[in-house]
Amino acid sequence: MRIIWSPRAKRKVSEYGEYIAQDNPEAASDWIEGILDEVERLKDFPEQGRRVPEAKRADVREIFFQSHRIVYRIESKRIVILTVRHTRQLFDQKEL
């Protein structure tokens, strides 16, 4: 399966990385690398994530990396990363 990042998901990862880098650039780099590694694992096990409770759809799932939710949609030949959110943030339905 192919992994596709939505523009929103790319922007969110960049924003979180920039925020972390304000205090610790090395930690920001490690965080970004870690989240990318976590997403890559979906290629082999796309259904490993749980269904997103707010979505009420079987094809929309999420995995967690540290204190962030990685929300994705499973399609026939690809996985679309929809958004990345801190677990303390409420989920916005528009991000689906």
C-alpha cells in the first residue's frame, strides 16, 4: 500500500515540529522522524489502528505517537493520512 499525506497532515506535522524546535531542535527532528516511522508501519498493517470514535466509519482509523493522534483513511491501494492532532485537542469533523 502507498502512503499519501494530505496537505493538512503535512502542515500539522510541520507546525508541531516547529513548536518543539523552539526549545529543542534535536527533539523536534527526533519527533518528526518518529512519526514518519510510525506511519510507515501502516503499509504492512493498515488496520492496526483503532476506528476513530468521532468518525463512525470503518475506513477511518487512528494510531498514536507519543501524545498525538494520527488519523488516516484506508482506501483500496493506499492509506491517506488525514491529520495529526495532539490528544488534548478536540477532533474536528472537517478534517475527514
